[in-house]
Amino acid sequence: MTKDELKELLRQFKRGRVSEQHIINELTAPRFESLGFATVDHHRQLRQGFPEVILCQGKSPQQVAEIAARIIRRSQPLLATRATKNHYLAVRKKARGVHYNEAARTLTANEPKNPLRGRGVVLVVTAGTSDISVAEEAVVTARMLGNRVETLYDVGVAGIHRLFSQSNKLMSASVIIVVAGMEGALPSVVGGLVDVPVIAVPTSVGYGASFGGITALLAMLNSCASGISVVNIDNGFGAGFAASLINKK
Amino acid sequence: MTKDELKELLRQFKRGRVSEQHIINELTAPRFESLGFATVDHHRQLRQGFPEVILCQGKSPQQVAEIAARIIRRSQPLLATRATKNHYLAVRKKARGVHYNEAARTLTANEPKNPLRGRGVVLVVTAGTSDISVAEEAVVTARMLGNRVETLYDVGVAGIHRLFSQSNKLMSASVIIVVAGMEGALPSVVGGLVDVPVIAVPTSVGYGASFGGITALLAMLNSCASGISVVNIDNGFGAGFAASLINKK
Amino acid sequence: MTKDELKELLRQFKRGRVSEQHIINELTAPRFESLGFATVDHHRQLRQGFPEVILCQGKSPQQVAEIAARIIRRSQPLLATRATKNHYLAVRKKARGVHYNEAARTLTANEPKNPLRGRGVVLVVTAGTSDISVAEEAVVTARMLGNRVETLYDVGVAGIHRLFSQSNKLMSASVIIVVAGMEGALPSVVGGLVDVPVIAVPTSVGYGASFGGITALLAMLNSCASGISVVNIDNGFGAGFAASLINKK
Amino acid sequence: MTKDELKELLRQFKRGRVSEQHIINELTAPRFESLGFATVDHHRQLRQGFPEVILCQGKSPQQVAEIAARIIRRSQPLLATRATKNHYLAVRKKARGVHYNEAARTLTANEPKNPLRGRGVVLVVTAGTSDISVAEEAVVTARMLGNRVETLYDVGVAGIHRLFSQSNKLMSASVIIVVAGMEGALPSVVGGLVDVPVIAVPTSVGYGASFGGITALLAMLNSCASGISVVNIDNGFGAGFAASLINKK
Amino acid sequence: MTKDELKELLRQFKRGRVSEQHIINELTAPRFESLGFATVDHHRQLRQGFPEVILCQGKSPQQVAEIAARIIRRSQPLLATRATKNHYLAVRKKARGVHYNEAARTLTANEPKNPLRGRGVVLVVTAGTSDISVAEEAVVTARMLGNRVETLYDVGVAGIHRLFSQSNKLMSASVIIVVAGMEGALPSVVGGLVDVPVIAVPTSVGYGASFGGITALLAMLNSCASGISVVNIDNGFGAGFAASLINKK
Amino acid sequence: MTKDELKELLRQFKRGRVSEQHIINELTAPRFESLGFATVDHHRQLRQGFPEVILCQGKSPQQVAEIAARIIRRSQPLLATRATKNHYLAVRKKARGVHYNEAARTLTANEPKNPLRGRGVVLVVTAGTSDISVAEEAVVTARMLGNRVETLYDVGVAGIHRLFSQSNKLMSASVIIVVAGMEGALPSVVGGLVDVPVIAVPTSVGYGASFGGITALLAMLNSCASGISVVNIDNGFGAGFAASLINKK
Amino acid sequence: MTKDELKELLRQFKRGRVSEQHIINELTAPRFESLGFATVDHHRQLRQGFPEVILCQGKSPQQVAEIAARIIRRSQPLLATRATKNHYLAVRKKARGVHYNEAARTLTANEPKNPLRGRGVVLVVTAGTSDISVAEEAVVTARMLGNRVETLYDVGVAGIHRLFSQSNKLMSASVIIVVAGMEGALPSVVGGLVDVPVIAVPTSVGYGASFGGITALLAMLNSCASGISVVNIDNGFGAGFAASLINKK
Amino acid sequence: MTKDELKELLRQFKRGRVSEQHIINELTAPRFESLGFATVDHHRQLRQGFPEVILCQGKSPQQVAEIAARIIRRSQPLLATRATKNHYLAVRKKARGVHYNEAARTLTANEPKNPLRGRGVVLVVTAGTSDISVAEEAVVTARMLGNRVETLYDVGVAGIHRLFSQSNKLMSASVIIVVAGMEGALPSVVGGLVDVPVIAVPTSVGYGASFGGITALLAMLNSCASGISVVNIDNGFGAGFAASLINKK
């Protein structure tokens, strides 16, 4: 139940279209559900506008399937990240209508039909081809949360004219997610060109002294362009979620 | 010249209230100015809505004064961060109406009279008393950029009821900046409660294995709450700037 | 032989129920036994209340089996941690009554029948589902050492109401072990609510800048809540052992 | 108000020795007090048995004095750590009966007259002479919290017979705090000898690759002796507080 | 004596313009000179084209003065880096014609009158104003080694049009030294635009997670632009020296 | 199209040997080509003298094959680094004349027939046998870019006479690439002997505290020999490219 | 040829028992041999008393076999470390009499029959069972170099009486190698008891914050016992070699 | 009392030249002395051949003076390292005949008159002039322990002929201490030339990525020359002590 659904419920009750028993049931439904190995936070959709997202990494396929089943059962939108094929197979046994996006490593169900009204465009940009997997996680996340999303891939600073030639896309976005590994310089260049929030996502792309993304992370945190904020290495989900919160308003 | 001022100028010209010569002068004014030791980016206000901000650290008082004078001369708003008393004294000799905020370590001039219309509240929260200096840099920055700002200080997780008792403030903000040192846990708790963007600012407050803020930085990057983004250690300015970009829309 | 058994033996001797030869044999039994590749410390049970615990990691199945056999032969309780299936199979060939707990990765034998009298409850809490494996190592360890153990899993700070709803459990424990990965914030919140010792266990759960548990470890070491102490990353055994020493008194 | 005081108050009320108005006032007294720069947690004594402890580092003398005055005004015990002479001078102006311990860098007031009944001995051990300052912070903390404390200084592993000659002290303690810098080996040796909880405190004593205490911290976290838990570098306060929580039971 | 001077000497001898005794003296002059605390390498000019350069840091003013005097006495060019005012004062007492450049922190003597023939331009670029001190060390070094040097300061990526407007300078250089702190992104952008060698110099300019230049260093090492090589943090001297070796050919 | 080809084209046009339509086509050909997952920079050959080099690591065989095909189709020289056998097989399906060098892990096509006129020798030196794979990447890169290359392998500092016996090779090179793992000392020794640019390549050869090449990288950055510059760990490609830019002039 | 063999050769020549041609052949034999991928240092036995030792890690079985064959062909003793079964199989094809020690991961041939006269005992001690593999590398190395070697395994500080009970062995050794992982405390305790050189070998045994042996390495470098020196993580070979150099005198 | 003195005492007693009471007094003298802040280990001279050495860093001048007085009172040789002028002044008030060596930062008393018989030469080598302070600490330590010491300063690898020209000194030493900062390459070169033990001492000399000596430390630990062992950064004392233990035999 989102905040909007709650408002609607209260209005329906006032107008007598919904019984007292019904609204009491709805309001006293448990705020979380204990599975022993997990305590599913059903209240999160009301509190934050989206139900609990499942981070599959570190969870067994069975555990993911159990949690996913409970979310789908309540007709809530499902988003599970860092899912392997095995996670997908286990979930599919428990619930229908689940989609597996291999590039983004996501499981989704009950996807929104259309972007929510009033939202601008979330633009997802990558420095290289190898950054696309992380970018796609951001794309799926932002779409699940009701946003329109566009992409601009492989426009890193070693051939900076590729970025400049697309300045229209940059200028018309409401929020920009910039995904880069190696030296992580692209967010600084983008951040110096636009006047909308830029979320930088370092990736583990690179070798040697890229240290699995630490170099890109540090570079982004030290950006000389103003107003850039950063999420964890390879955290496309976090960037997509933050972009959606920003785009909402 | 901001984008709005540019639009206005073009309209005035169309209506004949501004001469061709005047608009040509305005449009062909140099986009930057070279001082030898600095290349002042006068185009930034048009591109990003605010002129170049001066990071005083690493610059001599004379250098800061020269750059500040050029900004003030154009009646642009001035914001200089990490300013010492000596920077202030040098600027004061070159220009009038400059204010020094010792807690925030900022120099400002041509401050906006009122918050810009249509903006929500930027809420700045700290975990402890020692984090306030960084928080104040965020406060000054967000105010200079036209935002209404409220604060909630010293409500860290060791006495979490202090935060919960202020949930009204949390729920009514448009963007929340959470400033914390030591274990940097507060943004995760705040991020789990609200549905607006949260910008986390790690501070160098702590000792031993806090490593000058690295621990807080890492904790914030790894937050289990969705949608938190992070800026550099002690970077109150960056958080205030990002919050303003988010609040604008 | 534990201290209590030693006391009993001396009393029996005094009362003439045990021969001089018998007590001399007991007291002069070798304090350790050399297997070439290992020097088994048989004195530890007397000194510390529990025989040597075998860390299987880095030892071959054969080595573990040899050491385990010597412990079981003396009817001492056996605890082996970080055991793989192969370790289990090798031990099973050498000794009877050995149990393998796959989740906790432990081998046990001669388990205590009941918790020791006079002990309070050791409560083991996790932030997420992925932390459960480490938590179970703590559970098995504390039980082997004679403690009553309860658990509370997946109650991390992103949905903090899940924790608060269980405050009864928190308030009635004698020692609390808090297991968390990622930003490691849960021990600070728990530590701020209770007045019993809290042992924090960082886990390697997370990705990117969680650095295999370093972030959680650092966060816990820097906790702003008083009285929290920390063990090594993924060291459920150490936490269970320390909790037992605390609970003993 | 501690839990014991609360119980007493309720009994007095039941017996009619305390008016309804009085108990209502006591129970509805604000749980915290906002000073703008600080939110003093007056509820902590009830929740955790001791009022908020002030970490002076990072706070101005005036800020510390304001907070200390509020604690002393309520006749609560005061403990402020990492205090400089300037902090002391500022507090002394605001409140009477404050003591400054230069070695331990603590400010105290309303110290307990005697150790609490039923408590064992907290033993504080150091490896070297340079570790004593941190050890003394633990000593003062444990004493303020009502414990009997003994010390054993400069008995590091390079002359291990110094430690063994004091085994009586080791064996009769209820909790042992071991403070060491450099290679931090002493807790492992102590932990192998005793059957009570050992809290290890790494110190920043050393040079070169001691990295300000990181080496000692890491060594303690990796101790091969069972049941050792660790606090932050130079965190004598944390060790003293944890020892007191353990000793309480 | 440089290689060219050696060739000339041999030719003069062949033509009888120089006596046998003279050439023997020259060729048998000691290849180094021991001062007890230093072993001055007089052979280096012949081997590498420039005499030993003195790194003043870590040496006392007296030590620097002794070494400098021996170099000047042989009419060799003197270059001493990281010199303080005290080093300068000590050297001035021992030798004439020494110049102190406070911004570059260099001492020089016997400077070359003109750039060597056949050399192109060494262009030194900085991202910010605070990087200029390191850049000037590179400028002085390259000039002492006989190169023509031009500069382009404060053209960092946050206002990338400042760089593009100077593409003439970039395109006409023979070697480019790019000096940057913070996220160190500028060398990647420059390296993507030109087809001459680019030497990147990270500086310690920045704060928080810039870690005294480590972030810039790592970013430069991971540059996605081809053909960039990197020197130590703040090592303007090394960059100037390498640029001169490259420019020589 | 290289710069030389562009010059030729313009001259042909002036002389009337090339039609206006033809030159317009050439000059307006797209500067990059979007494949969705990649934005191939066709302008790079004109700007930097060599087309985009493909870093295979992190790209799927299909992606590499698509990009390679587009480069070969334009008769441009192909260089792909860190290629696996699978990358090779995929490329071979799309294009002819591709060579796979397993030691160097490179794919090449349209190799230059002869070294370019006027170039000196690029000498590639290794400290050990295990460094040869990285060295070969440098060799292939430099050859593809038109340079003459010689090698000197396994002449590390533990048997320094092996290096000195080859001083002829060292003295006659125009640029020297020194490849070393472990303590990375060889570039310092080479750099002290020669007067040409030395590019140091740290390798991940070693164990324990070599930290995958970090030790060699740091040693090279801190070389006491003047004029050494450094590339990323195992970055033979970068060293070969930089050497070629230097050798060009 | 060792120094002793050289002396003997010269004496034989003087006495006329060896022809001029023979001694010239011996003395002018090449000091190294180039295999393309390796430059075998045949002079090392004369210079350092033992021929080049082969580090197999990073070399192909074929490369190791080629080098080994050349050493064995000259009847020199062969020692190859970090050898896998595959290295062994390749060498066995090229040469006879090669032994593979799986625990120590060494290949040896032409082993000395007896320890050299006048040498004391090299004692190799380990803290745990998992450290034995590294210890065995030291044992094999020291034996190959002509030393008598004794061992004392699994006597770590958690049960320190195991060490003290063997003080005879400790006191009668000429050099002691102490091998330990985890907190690396054993060398400090041993170093405080004896008056002979102690060489500490950190191992990668441990988990979590042992960081693959970094913790043990740092602890050993910071030992408070005087006169301990340290080699690389898991470098049993280096310790055995250093012990032999010490024992020689 | 050293071991030799103990032997002599026992012989004297046997021959009746020393009374029973005297020898009982000597043998039962306390093995350590407690000063509250320090537990002076008087037994160390017997156990290790030299009394406790005082590390002044971290101790107050008064503490050092108290300990030093007790050592001098027993006519034992005094060595105190990392002493400041203030430590010296405090000791001088308590005891006579104390010498302060400012370069080495040592306090000494009761120095040995001559080197002990039968000892070879300890050679101390530095790479640069700035390493001399650490080297001098090693020199003073080795001399206090009865060794003959020679030095060879400023012969680093950038001018390697300076080292080779002194090969006589290298070849005639019994132990060599090599002190170097920056890239720490000198021990590898020395270690490849000699057949005696080499102790490497990294120093904190350098800047930027030398990280206060970490780079030199790591380089030395990874030396490709066999038989090098390493001590802590700037630990001249440890190197001198280890060299003396090696030289003793």
C-alpha cells in the first residue's frame, strides 16, 4: 500500500464505500512478516513508496524465492538485484510473471505499465562498453519505480566529442546517472556542463591500480564539479533508486 | 547572468526595450577571464545557475581576493569555502559587503534576499555536536543558492529516540542532508524512514580507526537503506549544492 | 578435566574414595600431546573451561580427524569450526557421534545435554539474511559452551521498527551478539538501547566498498554507543566464546 | 535516574510516601534537552545505567561546559573524556567539584563513594609504559561506573616472566582489560591463561609500520586465543565501559 | 662535462689545441667526491646530460650548501628542489649567483642563457590555481635543462571550455605536462585530444578522500586515454626532467 | 585517416585530382559510429595517429568482434589487448587476416609492413621471466604503431652484471621500457645509466606483500633516478603507446 | 663453482696438477646463459655460494624445465620453489634425480649428503598446524644449503606452556625461524627468550582482518623484542636462505 | 649479569673465592623491579646479553630518567633510543656519564671500551644523505653491543658506480645493514653481490607515494635477492641489534 493508496482508502471509508472492518483489516495488517531467515518489511511501500527490494547476493535461491513469493502474493511490484539464473529458476517455481534480465541481473514482476505522470527523464550515461551491465541495473530500477529512462553508452573522456555531440540529451534530462570505471572522470565533465543532479556510479571495470573500482570511486568523490553525489561501486540499483526519489518531486 | 536573466534579456530585446548594441555586448562578454594564476569561469552562472565557487584551501589570500573581486564586480553572488580569517581580511580590502561565517568557514556576498519561490525545505541533520561545522557549510551553501534550510543537530543513533521525536521535521523536508562522523550510521536510519532524497556527508570526527572520516564514508557508501548518495569527507559545500539542484525541480 | 571436575577429584581423594595412584595419574597426564603436525593442548579445558577448538580452515581433513579423535577419546566436548563436508567425512571415519551443521560449518560431539545452571540468555541478532551463517557459528559455539541461546534475524536499520517490535527479547538477554555486514550500523542502535554487554561481529556480506567486511568492522570499532566490543570479520566462534565467558559469571 | 532509582520511586509512591504530582513530574521530565548545538540525552541513565558521557575532542570548551553543567545540575555523575586543560577550565567556571585527571585526560564529578556491591575486580594490564595514558582512561571510567579496579603495568611479551610472576592478579580478576601498542601480542598471551572475558585495547604507541595503532588493532582482532574482544584504538573509555557492563552481572 | 663537451675536448686534443696533460686531468678527474654525509656524483653530467640535482628535503641547510658549492665550483648548472628559505640562506653564504624561486621552491645557478637549439615547446597545464606551485617546479626544471616552456593554468574539467579555447597551445606543443589534484581527470581529457607524449603529475591538492594526492595518482594511472605516463605525487621536478629527455630528440 | 593522409587529400583536391564530392564525403564521414553498446571513435586516427584500441577485458567476444569488424572494414590497423582465445574466435568469424598472439594476449590486423622512417629503437627490458607476458604486449603495441623494437629479458638487479654486460643495447636505444614485478628496482638502475626517456611498467609478478604489483608500482613512482615515468600495473599497452609517441619525434 | 672450489682450483694449478688450458676454460666460462626467456646466472654460486634458485610461480613448466636442466647439467645443486606437480613432471622429462616435496612445494636435485661442518642447528618453529607448509619450504632450503635443521610445530601463544616445555630446543639453536599467521605474536615471545638471531616469517594463515598475512607481517615488524628481522609473507625460502647465511659463520 | 659473568661467578664459588651468602644474594636478586609506570627487566642481560633498552618515544623525560638511573646504578650499559634533548636533560640530573648523540637520537652510558674479541665488521650503508640519522642509530647500537662498525653513505642506485667502487668494503664485512628510503632498491643490489647476511632498514625519507617509508618497506620485503631480512621503518636500533646477534657467533 503506497501513501496515495492509503489516502484513497481513507476517502473511500469516509464516503461509506468501504466497511469499517475492511479498513481495520488493512490498517492492522502486520508491518512485517517473519520467515525465520528473513523479516520481510511489508510497511516499506507505505513508508518509502516501494516494497523491500531483494539483494540476491548472499541469499540462497530458496530464500529469494520465499521472499519474492510473499511480495508477489500482495500484488506488490517485485525487484530483485544481483540475481543469478539459479535465483530466477527458484523464483519461477513459486510465482508467475517473473522476468529475468541477464545483462542487468534483475528479477522483476508486476512492473508498472507506464511511467508515472509528471516525471522527467532519467538519463543513464556510461564511459565504456564494460560499464553497461551496471548501467542496466540502474535502468531497470528506475523503470520499476515509474520513471522514463534514456541511455547514452560508451562516451568516455578519451573521445570527449562523442559526449558533446549529444548535448541535447544531456540538457533535457531531469536527473543524470553517470557510470564509469577506470579513472572515473566522466561525471566531472558531465557535472560541469549541466544544471541538474548528477549521480556518479563507479564500476569495478579496469585492472591493476583500478583496485576493483576504488580508483573510480575516489575520483568521483573528489570531483571538482559541484553537486555530484556518489553511490557504492557497481551499485546501479542505488543510483536508480536515488534518481527516482529526485525525479519524483 | 542566469538562464532566467538571459530569457528576460531576449524578451526585452524583442520588445525593443533593450538596444541591439546592449544585447550584443552582453552575449559576447568573455566566458572566462584569465588572471595568470586563475581562469575565472564567468559562464558558469548561465550554465549551472551559480557562478564559480572559490575553494580557498590551497590558495593564497591574495589569489582569493583577486578572484572574489571579479565576481563581486559583476554583482554575482559570492561563495568562498574553507576560508580562514586571513582570506577574509584580504577579500575585505578589495570588496565591500563580504560576510565571514567562522563556524562554516565561508565568505559570502550578494546573498539572495529570500528563498526562491517553489522550493521545499532542505533539512540538515547531524549525528553529533562536532559535526556542526561541516553542517553549517552545507547550510550556508544551500541558502546562497536560494533554498529554505532547517537544522536538527546531535541526534545520533546512540540515543535514537532523539531522532524519532522529530519525525515531523524529517517527514516535511524535500531533501535531507545527514552529516555524521565515527561509524556514520545515521544516514541509514534516516534513509529507512523517509521517501525523499538523502545526501550523506561523512565527517572527519572521531579517532583511531575512524581514519579521518574514511570509516564514516565507507559506511555511508554501503548503506542498506535505498537511495542514499554520498559526497566527500567534510564536503558540506557539495552536499548543499547537490541538495539545491534536487530542490530546484 | 574442568576446574569443577578437579575440585571434585580432590574432594573424592580426601574422602578416600579415590586412590592415590588414580589422582597421581590424573594430575600427571600430559598437558599436551604431540602429533608432529600439531601439539594438542589437553590442559586447556582445566585452564579455560573448554578443550582446544579446531579451526579446520588450512588443515587437511586427515589432520582435523587426528586431532578430533584425540579429543573425543578423552570424552571431551568437540567443537571444530569452518569445517567443510570433507573434514566431516574424514572425522566420521575416526570417531562416532559427530554432527555436522552445514549452515554454521561446525563439527560437534559430546554436546552438553542442558544449558549450565545460572546462565542467562545469549541473544544473537543479525542485520540481514546473508549474515545468518556467521550467526549460526556463534549459536553453536555458545550452546556447546553450555549457554541458552535465542535468535532474532534480519532486523537491520533500514527497517528499524522490526527491531523495536522485539524490544522484549533485547531487554531480557544477558549478552547480545549483533552480526552485520555492509555498513555495520546495527550494533550501535542495539548498544544504545540496552544495558548489557554487546559483542559486534562484522561479516563479509556486501560488495564494492564493503571490502569483504572491512567497512562493517571499522564502523563497529567506531560505534558511538558505549560498551560495544568487536571480534574479527565473520568470527561467529569468537563472539560465541566471548559471550559464554561473560554469561558464566 | 537509574533503573534502581525508578523502582524505588514506584515503591515509595505505592506506600504513599511520594505524591502523585511528584512522580508524574519525574516520569514526564524531558528525555532530552536541546542546546542547539547538542541534544543532551537525559534518558540514558535510566536506559543504560549511566548518563551521557562527553567526548570532548571536537567540541569547544564552551560546548563541553554547557553540557557538563546540565548533567551536574541533575546530580548525575559526570564523565568527560579526551579533555584538555582548556575544557577543564571552562567547565570549572560553570560547575563545582569537577576533577581533572591529566594522565587519563578525564573530567569527573559526583564520583561514586564506593564500588557497587557484588562486583568483582576489573584488572587493567599494559604492555608498556607508554600505554598507561590509555589504561588510565579505562581505570577512571570503570571506577566512575562503580567497579573495583586494579592495575598491572609494563609487563609486555618481550619479558614474559614479568607477567607470569603476577598470575595471582590475573587469576583473581573478573574482567581483564589488556592495553598494548606495537605488535599488540599481550592480549593473546593473557587470553590463553585465564577463563574470564578479556577486552583488548590497541594503542597508537609505536612508529613506522605500527601505523598509529592499526597493527596492534589487527593483531588483537586476529588473536588465536579464544574469547577476546576488541575496542577502537586508544579507546580506554570503551574498554572500561564494556568491562563494567560485564562485571555488573 | 657533457657528452658534447667531451667530443669537443677530444677534437681539440686531436688538433693539438689542448695538451696531453690537460686531457688526462679532465678524463681522470674523480667520478664522485665523498663528503662523508654525501657522495657527490660528478659523473652524472657526462652520463645523463645534467649534474646531480639536490633534493633539499631531509637535508640540513649546511649539507645542501656543501653539495651545492661543489657543483657551482665546477661551473656546472645547479638545481636544488624543495628548498626552503633556510636552505637558500646557507647556500648563498657559500656561493654566488644563486637564485631562489619561492613558488617553485627551487635554487638555481649557472642557468642556461637560451633554450637549446632544435627543441620544441614543453607545455605545462594545471587543473587549478592550487596546483601552480608543483607546476612551477616542472617549469624551472625544464628551463634549467634547456627547454622552451609555456604554461596554461586553471583550466580543469569542471569548465572544460577553458581548455578547448586554448587548443592551439595544446596542438603546437612537443610534450605536455598536466598537473592536477582532486580527481585528477584533466590528463585523460588532454590525452584524448593530442598526439604528443603527456606526462601526468598528481598533486596533493584536495581534502578528505583525496588522501594527499593518492586519488589523483590512481586516476592518472588508470587513464582511458592512451600514452599517458605518470610521476610521483607533487613531483614537478620529475615531470620536467622526463619532458626534457623526451624533447631532446 | 591519419593527419598525413588528410594533408595528401587536400593537396590532391587542390590539384584537381579529387572531386569536390569525394572530399566532402571524406570530411563529413561520421566521427563516431554508435553500436548501442559502443560508440566507436573513428576520428581518433586523425586526432592521435592510430584508431581506437580495443580493451577486450570486460567485453563479450561478440562485442569485440562487432567493433573490430568496423575498424578492419575501414582498412585501419587493428589492435585489441587482453584478448582471450574466445575473443579471437569471435573476431575471426567476422573478419579476415586477424592474428592472435597468445603470450601478449593481443589481436592484430593490417599490421604495418615496416617500421616508420626516422624512428629509433624502442628497447623493452624485463627483470624476470614472469614479466615477459606484459613486455610482449608492449612489443606488439610499439610494432603496430610503426616502431623498431628490441628486447632484453630476465636481467634483474639480483644479478646486475647481466644488465651491465648489455650496456650497448641500453646506450643505443631511443626509448626504454623497463618491466618489473616484485620490488620493482630495475627502472631505477637503468634510469641511472642512460640519458633517454625510461618508461617503467610494474607487473603483478610476486606474492605476499607484492600485493599484485602495488609494491613495484610504488617503488617505480619513488625512483631516485631522474626522468622515469610510470604506467599502470601490467599495462604493457600503455608503455608501448607512450614509447611510440616519444619515438615519433 | 663455489669460492672454496675456486681456491682449490687455483692451488691445483699452482702445483701443476691442472693445465693452463683447463683453468682458463673454467675461469672464462660464461657468467650467464641466455635462453631468450631467461638469463641464467651461472656466476651466482661463486658470488653467493649457491646457484640461482628458481621461483616456479609465474613460469611455465617448460621454462622451469629448461632452466633446471642447465643447472643440473653443471652438477650444481638445484632448488626450485613454489613448484606444482606440473612443474615437476616437466622437469622430470629433462633431468634425472629430481625430488618433489609436495608439502614444501619444492623441487630439488644434487642435494648435499651431509650438513656442512661447523654449522649449528637451524630451528624452525610454527605457531599452528596450518603454517607447516611454509615452514617446510624453509626446512628444505636450509638443508639444501648445508645446514642441520630441527623443527617445533604448533606451539602458538594461546597455549604458551607448549613452547616453554621445549626451552632446551630453543636454547641450543644457532638461528631460529619462527613461522606464524593470524596475529603473528610468537616471534616476539621467542625473541624475548633467546640470544640468537630470530627470523620471523608471516604466513597467510587466517581469515577476515588477517588480510592474507598482512596482520602477521605488521605485528612482526613491530615486535617489542629486540633483534627480530622479517621476510615476506609465506617466504619460507627467504627465511631458510637468510638463516643459512647467518649459520655459515 | 651476563651469561659469562654468571659462569665466572659459579667458578669463583666452587673455588671458595666467593661466599655462599654472596652467590645467594646475586642469584636471588629480583629479576625485575616495579616502578609503578614501568617494570624494569633486570634479568634481560642474563637472558639476552644486554639489559633492557629504553625506547624514549612515548615516555616522559622523568620516566626515562627513573629507568635509566636504575640501569646505570647496576653498572649495566645504558642505551636509550629516540631520545630528545629533554630526555637527555632529565637523565643527566639523575646519573653521570651519559652521552647524547643528537644525529642518532641516542643516550648512552657505560659504553664498552673495545669491540668484543672475535667479532667481524658490521657495515652500515645508506642510499642517501637523508637516511644517515637512522643509520647512526644502528651504528651506536652495534657499537654499544660490542661490535666494530664501518659506514658507507650516499651510494644509492641512481649512481650505482659509487657502490661498486667500494666493493672491498662490501666483501670484507660480516654483516651488512642497508638503509634506504624512497624506492628502497639498494638492499637488492647489495644482496645480489655479497654472501653475508643483509639486514634492510626502510626509512621514511621521501614524499608523495613513499607514504612515510611504506614503499621502501614493501620493496625490501619483495627483494629478488636471496637472504635479505627486514626491520621496521626507521628502526636503526633493531637492525643494529640483529646485526650484533648475527656477528656474535
